[in-house]
Amino acid sequence: MLNFMAPLLASLAGLLYLRERRTRISLARVGAAALESLLDAIDANDTETGAHVRRVADYSLILGEAADLDARTLCSIERVALFHDIGKIHGALTDLLNETKHLNAAEHRAIKTHPRRGAEVLEPLARFYPDLTEGVLSHHERWDGSGYPRKLRGERIPMAARVVAIADTFDAVTHARAYSHARSLEAAKLVIAEGRGTQFDPDLADLFLSPLVIESIAKSMRSLHMPRRKQVKRRKPLSTNVMRAPDVRFRWRIARPSRLQPGR
């Protein structure tokens, strides 16, 4: 009797596994489609923010690859970078960010709510991307614990948020916004160096300022200023293991080999 039941149970287990796998893949596609829609919404609401998050994602991945982070962490960094400012897509905050006058204390406090607002927007996707809300919530934390909104310190800050914080600051310095003028790459390097160990993870800051990484960042800056191609290939996912880490094949970035490890 047992010899007869064993193959039957094995077949049943196999069928249940395939059914669960199909369900997970379907749910992963739902999550991916939701992120694609949110990215399109950022573009539709504020093209300047849409361009900013793409540059930050590109710089963040350059730094993450240089740090030899694993594929799953790189995917997390990519998502956090692309959605770190989604909390600014809010009527009152958008108006403040487009102001050219000096903001008062109350207006600065309002701007500082955007990490929490962003995490709240992304909370329904926590089932698919549990690290995304945490990274977005933490991208204005500081290494010395003086950041916001939770005053996290050191390695308590998620790795994705630490990487994005450097790329975000670099882009803020090198690109003009309504409330600030663009400065040079050298000026941005000085800002990152001055924030080493206070605002930024010191090891990541040192790596970002290393000649190889800065050269790759400069190349990226030049390429991002070139006219977009009519046909943009979807970027290959950093991880092909859909079951472990379902990831979006974002359309924002042209597929290309690693810039830091020749022959990789």
C-alpha cells in the first residue's frame, strides 16, 4: 500500500509546487506592473523629478557595482533610487519644491515629510518588495544619527539608503533645480568628501570618490545628457531568479555591460 501511495503523493506534491510557482510568478508580475505605473506617474507629474531619479539610479548602481554588492542588493538599490522621491508627488510639496524663494522653517518641515509619505505610498507593495519602503523611508538618514525621520545611525541605515543618499546628494549638487544652481563635478566631490563619516557611510564615500568610480560617474553624466534613442531596450534584470526576488525590467535604462569590471 505504501509503495503504491508514494508515487501518487510525489505527483501531487509536484502539481502543488507548479501551482504555487505560477501563482507567485503572476503576483510578481502584478508588483512589477505596479512599479512601472508608479514610475510613469512620477514622469507625468514632474518630469524634472523623473529625470532626477533616473540619474540617481544610474549613479547608485555604479557605486553598488564598485562595492561588489550581490545582485539582489543591487536590485534593491535600483528600486529605492527610482522611488526615493515619490513622496514629493504631493500637491503641497510640489508647489514648495518649485519655489525659487527661501523656504521658512515650517516649509522645510513639510519637505522633510516626503520620506514617510513615500513609504506610505509604497506600503501596499511591501509584500512584493519588503525592502523598498524601508529604503525610501531611510534615504535622508545620516551616518552620525542626525538625519530624519528616525535618526538612524551607522549600519542601522539600510545599505540601499546609504548608497542612494550619496548619489542623491551628488545629483542635487550637479543639476540645477528651482531653488539651487548647478555646480561642477569638483564641487560635488567636495560636498561628498565633507559629508564622509557624518552624513555618509565613510567607506562608501571613499569608494564613490575613487578615480575609477568618479570616471564612471562622469561618463554616465555625459551619456545622460545625450539625446534619447528612439528605441530603448529594456534593461536586463540583475537577478533572473524570479521566485526569490521578483524584479521589474525597468525601461528607464539602456542595457549595457558593467562599466567597472572589463570582460564581466
